[in-house]
Amino acid sequence: MMTSRRIAANVLVSVSAGATAVLTVANPAGAHTSRGPGGVLDGILHPLTGPDHLLAMLAVGVVAVLAAPRGRVWVVPAAFLGGMIAGGAAGIAGLPLPGAEHLIIASVFVLGLAIALAVQGSADWLIAALIVAGVAHGRAHGAEAPTSAHPLAYVAGFVVATASLHLAGVGVGVTIKNRRTARVGIGAATIAAGALLLA
């Protein structure tokens, strides 16, 4: 039977391998090109096809477990999702957000640090950072919405995809919460992935 330490190590290896595979196979600009048939499905595909979005949204779920007070894990993803919906609406409306791409990459770094350092408690700065990150990610989603897609259907699609990624991240967070080596490893891998995205 596998020990908890062995399980945590396997989680670390799996997440690191997954992040590496995503970074080497996916085109970083892939999330910023409408490829689906429009509407809900295109909204679902958008967050899944860019490594910057994918990594950040998984990391939000991990941070939710590490940072949120007991029984309030939902606060962290809700902050990100709220910002993302606002940003998505702004993107669809064509409102500019200077430096949005830099904010997206910065969010990967910040989330990686939050995981590695196991930030805990009601960190107001973290919630504020997640809202800003959500706005930047949502702005990218909204700005690249297919013209043929119904805006509400498209937004619903990327909200569902994002919430699902947050939930997957929560699963990872629960597994590594009390495993310092795994937390630091996954945080470091997330930061390294952000650095690769900048390259």
C-alpha cells in the first residue's frame, strides 16, 4: 500500500509532467485564437488550449485549499471567477486593458509563490491579486470571442471550464496540503512554467 509521502511525490511528478507536456505541445498563443464552433463549446475550449490560462486556473484551486480559512475554500475561486467575468465582459465590449498579457504571466508567478510558500489565512492582498488576475484572464477570453458566438453562451462556456479547472486544483491542494516538499515542488514547477512562457 502506498504511503502518503509516496502519493504526494506521485502527485508532484504527475503535475510537473503535465505542465511540461502542456508547455511543449501547446502553442502559448493557442488560447488566444478562436478555434471552436462558437458559443458554449468555444468558451469551454478557450481556457483549455493555452498553457498560461491552464496553469493559472489549476493553481487557483490549489491556493484555495492552502490559503482559505477552513470552510471558506470557495472564496478564492469566487474572487478569480468574479474578476474573470468582469474582464470577459470588458473584452467582448472591446475595452482596452494595457499590459493584460503581462498580468496573465504575472498571475502564474504569484500563484506559484503562493503554493510554494503555503500562504494561509485571510490574505486580503491575495484576494485582490486574484481579482486582478481574473480580470486579465477574462479580458483575453472576451477579446478573442468568435464574432459568431452568442456572448452569454461564450462566457458561460469559459466560466464552466475555469470552475472545473479550479475544482481539479482543489483536488491537488487537498492531497499536498500537509506535504511541504510536494507544495514547494509544485509551486516551483508553476513558477518555472511561468518563466518558460516569458521566453
